[in-house]
Amino acid sequence: MAEDSPKTAKNGDFSLPELAPVKPPPRFTAGKPKRTPFEKLSKSFDDMSFVYPTRKKSLIEDARRESTRSSLDITSMSLVLSSPEEKDDVFDDAFEPQQESAIRRFTVTFSSKEDMGFGSLSEALRVFQKRKVTLTHVESRPSNKIDGQIEFLMQCETKGSSSKNVLTALQKVADNVRLEKEEITKRGPWFPTRVHELDRCTHLLSNYEPDLDDEHPGFTDKDYRERRQRIADVAFKYKHGQPIPRVEYTDDELRTWGLIYRQLKALFPTHACKEHIDAFNILEKEGLYSESFIPQHEDVSNFLKGKTGFQLRPVAGLLSARDFLASLAFRVFQATQYVRHSSAPMHTPEPDCCHELLGHVPMLADPTFAQFSQEIGLASLGVADEDITRLATLYWFTVEFGLCRQNGETRACGAGLLSAFGELQYALSDKPEHRPFEPNKTAIQEYQDKNYQPIYFVADSFSDAQSKLRLYAMKMARPYNVRYDPYTQSIQVIDKVDKLRDAIRDLNGQMVVLTSAIEKLM
């Protein structure tokens, strides 16, 4: 199934992929015969729905996991710690609580010391416990620089200890210690307020990485995994304002793209919404889209800027829900550049460029749909983890797998459907249930994680969906509002009277122009 979700992470200069806490037992071994490219394309969408798990875990379940992680206290890990009475010179430095009301949030990366391996993790946990630091996220992986060394990434929160004290203590038990500090003000979790700060929103999920997921079609293909890593490295190094690096695609990748392109293009006239069809035709007419080549993200991004102000940004994989939604607030869409494995051209357990380019881009070229996408992003800024989960679910059932009514027919407007040959047919058949889009109900809808959805939500129009989303967002528990300033590409937090006055003044200026235009047209 070609689906997407909002897309590990690289924190500061740390660019290790996130590892799942527990890897499932292998069900796909190197000895199992590989499918030949483009095999089994005649399977019905009923059969196709079971080939790979869906990507719902990567969006909605990620948001739920983040909510759980935020309540995890380091004391719950005491089983790996030594007795508190045991003397250790790590704690010789004095612990000086800070009197600040803001929560300090920071990311620490370090390597195991000499041949200690995971023993360094145990020592590090003692450092955090002593300083009453809460761990909200932990990652580990073997070092690609020194054999036998383990590299760790930890995201932390504390109301007391200064990050300097933690850094000093960690340097006694680990090597290559780095620390990036973030402060959470009284208005809630940190979020980017300027577009260049999206360089920090690169927390990836690796649930479906080809070298970690034994169900991934590229799991046993070493060349494919290396190819993916090279393309991912390009995204990790990217900074806002740079041209998006161009990728020279292989013949195998071009064949995969061409097959998907032809199969989906044949369905668009009868299954896609009008907005998608119109934009897709323009992309072909302007020479940006063709079955014979894979469009370059830089060219497509420039096209979108001229249509709706949206732009693409390269990303190495699946972003966390909070980071992905925050990017939408700036009209930035984080898009992958790699191509799915050629053995399964009609399915991918993660977003790839076929999904981004054939599903998302044409929809983001429509002004109303682009505005709807941005408003989901704006609603996500600074809200609690529980609200991120609900917004991720709304995004999933609209931008990814949404349907809409047009001229008495039901058409697909979600990119996950528009880039998945099998599910596109299934969603518009009489097999699933179609329900009207109501944010309060959609946001809490359960979903299937191993099959096509039994329920899809249908919007009367993009404008109607946008109006309902705005009403839903107004009821969210956030003590302030935010607005996007397109001139400075920044987020303005309206939490003071003077900021409200500035916003009203800008609005008055626009109203004068619109009033004058109305008078001239009457």
C-alpha cells in the first residue's frame, strides 16, 4: 500500500536513525525466495491489502507513543541502576537546582566509553536519575566509526538540573558527548516560529526502515539499503534555503516509477478528484511529469511555490507526527526522494517519491486544499501530545485517505489513495463504509493496521472541511492563537494585547483593499 504519514532522527548534528525498542521476531529471512520485479501485479485489491502492514502506526501510533513517552520518568528504569548507596565519583560535582519555572528540554548524544558498551548507558542513567532528569526518548545503535562502540541519543526534560551540569557528569562516563538545549516556556512544548528552524524538526521514525523491518521488501537487498542510505544522507545534510539536491535515478528505479505512473494515470480520470486531475494535467503539460523520468524535487517545489506557496523539503524517512505537522504550518512539505523496492511496485510500507509526487503534489497545488493542510499544521503548534494524536488522525483520514463529493460522485483526494493502485479502487467500491467528515468523530476513529480501512470519511467539499476544521481547532486547549506571516515566513504567537492589535491592523489593511475592489466591481 503506498501511504504516507507525517515522515530519527537527526538531533543537532546527530544523524542516527531511530531504533525500535523491541524488534519483532524475524519473519522474512535471507533464505526466503525474493519476488521478481513487478510480480503478481494481477492480484486483486482484496489480496493486495494484506501484503504489507499499513503505515498508520507511523503517524497515529507515533503520536500516541510520544504521549506515553512524555510521562516516562527515569526512576522507572531503576532496575538497571546500581544501589543508590554505592559510591561513585560521577556525582562529585554539586547538584544545583535551578529556580526557573520553565521546563528545560534538551537532547544528549554520546558514545560508550572504551569497551563498556551498554555499560555506559547504565552509568548515564544514573547521571540522569541523580539530577532528576526525565527521559522522554532513547535510541541506540552500533557505531559506524569504531567497532564495538555503541552510540546513544536521549531526549530529556527537567525542571531543576541545568544542562551544563548534565553535560559535565556525562563526560565522565561516556565519550563524544554533545548536548543541544531547548527551553519550554509557559506556553507549552517548543515549536518552530521561523521557517529555518525546521532544520531542527528532523526526528525520524524507523519502524519501516529496510534494514530494521524484516517485512520490508528491501530487507534482504543490501544494494537497495545502501542506496537508501546515500539518499538519506543528502536529506540529513540539507538546510533551509539551499536548492534541493538532484538525484540521478537508476534504470531499475525508472522502471518502477514508469509502471506505477501508468497504472495510476489510467485510474485518475474515474477515481481522482477534479483538483488532482487538473493539477496533474498541468504538471504533464509543463513538462514536469512523465512516465519516462522521475521529477526532481527542486523543480516540483518551484512549481508549487508559484501555485500555492507550498514548497518541498527533502527528508530521509518518516518524520514524527509533531515535526511533520509543524512543517505544514509554514507551507513546507517534507518529501522523500528515494523509490520503493522494485519487487513491490504497487506497495510501500513507508512514503517514497512516487507517493509524494503522484499523491501529494497535485493536491498541494490546489489553494483550498493547501490552506486546509496548513491549518492542520497551525493547529498542532504547542498543543499537548493528546491533541497531536487527534490531529494526526484527522490528517490521516483527510489528506492521506480522504474522500470528497463532486458532482454527485465520490472521488479520492487523499494522497495515500491517489498513489496506491489497489486501495484507490477499494476505497471507492461498495466494500468499505463511507461516513461524513466530522472532525470530532474522525479524530477519535480507530483504524486497521494490517489491512485497508473499513471506514473512509467523505467531505462535502474542501471548503466545508476547512470550516469544520477551524471550529474544531478553536476548541483545543491552547491558551493562545497563532498566525502565519507569509512575508517573513514566521509564526506569530498572539498571546498579548499588542500582538492582537498588530494582527487587527494587518487585517484592516487587507479589508480596505477588498472593500475597494468590491466597490469597483459593483
